[in-house]
Amino acid sequence: MTKSIIKGIGHYVPENVVTNDDLSKLMTTNDEWITERTGIKERHHRKNRNDSEETTAYLGFKAAEIAIKNAGLTAKDIDYIVFATLSPDYFFPGCGVLVQEMLGCETIGALDVRNQCSGFVYAMSVANAFIKSNMYKNILVIGAEVHSFGLDFSDAGRGVSVIFGDGAGAVVLSATEVENAGDILAVNMHSEGKYADELCTKFPGSKYGWSDRMRLEPENVTDAEVYPIMNGNFVFKHAVTRFPETMMEALKSAGKTTEDLDLFIPHQANLRIAQFVQQRFGLPDEKVFNNIQKYGNTTAASIPIALSEAIQQGKVNRGDLVLLSAFGSGFTWGSVLFEY
């Protein structure tokens, strides 16, 4: 029977580090305020907010290069790309085709996933289905974001802007029939669209207009439409409910329990959410990996960056049982449970 294994992984973030103290020079905030509410101490932003070179696709490409090398493969061995992001280079086309060109892959398929914080989980679920149906052998799965170009660094936007960072992570998911080589054991995906307006960016889009409004009435395009908006308390309450649900669904589907877990990697949205879920399941610190302190919320990139770092630090070894779970805008949520 064909199984899905993570054959290679890598991550990449811009060199430019932005601390909480740096943000306090742009808006009325401070390190204590940000740390207490989010757990974040710093994040990476591309150096120039208007940089046309260090784009989302470029960050994804750099992470992909590392993942492919670590897999012992070349770009020619990749036969499909799934790219998860909410901050694509273009309104269209998506980033997947841009990475295909950057890597020099053959004329393979490239799919973009627009599920925000749950994007990487959804992307892994799609890739796993392709692998297990024997359609593809080596799928490149990327989560990448450049948030910094589209945030409101004023007092009006500080509740959102202090949270997000730029970065990318990638894995090569490969087919194998080798026994004891690892496998993706369970996946699940969920959504609840009635809460779409609680965490979103409204403009541009077919609902709020685009070219005509920008050309004819730019003064009527409001900050609330252009910049991300978030009902923080509302999102928090739903996240701490949905996280345990999706985690238990994955474990139950695979016939596992929390005691069987070697590591839980939550989407890095807010350290308080991760700590709440950890306490709910009674997981010791060594079984939960968080790095939001260094990177902020990198949305679709947060889980692959965290997984890549956890492997680098020796916190994940071959044969370990690992659970990835995410919740975010949409609302969407889901999990991937796998043996590494």
C-alpha cells in the first residue's frame, strides 16, 4: 500500500528582524503589551515593505530549495506543487506557477490553496490524497507569506499589525511502500463560513469593488476594507474550542491518544491559545513546540517553519508521532497526524 512520507523539509525567513521595541516607534505600544497578549517578542519582515524582489513566491522558492535538497532530490523529481498563502505575488496567477518557474521544474501542475492559517494543513491533506491515489510521487508543499506589505502600522491597526511576520516553510511529500518508513495516518478539514467577517481583508474583491473604486473614488476606500480586521476575543474563543475538536478527531481516526504523541505543533497564532490547548490535554512542555516568540504569526508558513525548526533541533526523530493543527480565517480548521 502506498504511504505518504515527509522526505525533506526546509524553511526561510527574511534577514530583517523587527522587535516589539521597533514597533513601538511606529505606534503606541510596547514590548510588555505585545508579549502579554500574544507571546511574540520579534518577527521577520522583508527589509523594504515595497520590495518587488523578496516576494511570497521568492520566500517559498528559497524554502523549497532547502526541502528538495534535504530530500535528496532535484527540482526535476518534483511532479506537483501545492502552494498555500493568503498574500500571493499577484491577484492572479497564484504563487505555485511562479515557484515552478523559479525552481526550473518540468511543466508540472501547480495548485494554490487559499485557506489562510489552515492553509498548510489543507495543502498537506490535498497532497496526501494525491500521493495515496498513486497520481504523483513527489509533491512539493509550501506555506509562505509576506504580511508586512499589507499591514497598518498606525495606532488604528496595532491590534493586528503586531502579530504578523513574513516567512516560508516547505516539505517534500513522497510516496513509499517501505514498511516502517512513516506515514500520514489521519487528516481532517473543517469550515464555518458564517464567521468570515470576523477575520478578513475585504479589498480587493468582487464584493467590495476594485478597479472602478480605486480609479473613480479612491477617497472612499476605507482602511477597514484595505487592511486586515480581526475580532480578537471572538476568534480566540472559537480557536480554543475547535483546536481540541480537530486534534481528538485526528487521534481517534488513527486509533491513537494524546499519550502516544511525541510532539504537537499548533499553528503559531497566539501563544495563549497554544498554552490553553496544552493545558487542556495535559501535555508536558517537551511535547509541544512553539516558536511564535521569534517569528510572530506567519499564517500558512507557521506550521512548516515550526516543524522544520523542531526537526533541526532534534525534537522530532524518525518514527515519532507528530500532530499538526490549525485554526484561522474562514473560519477554517484541521489537523494532520503523521509518523515521521
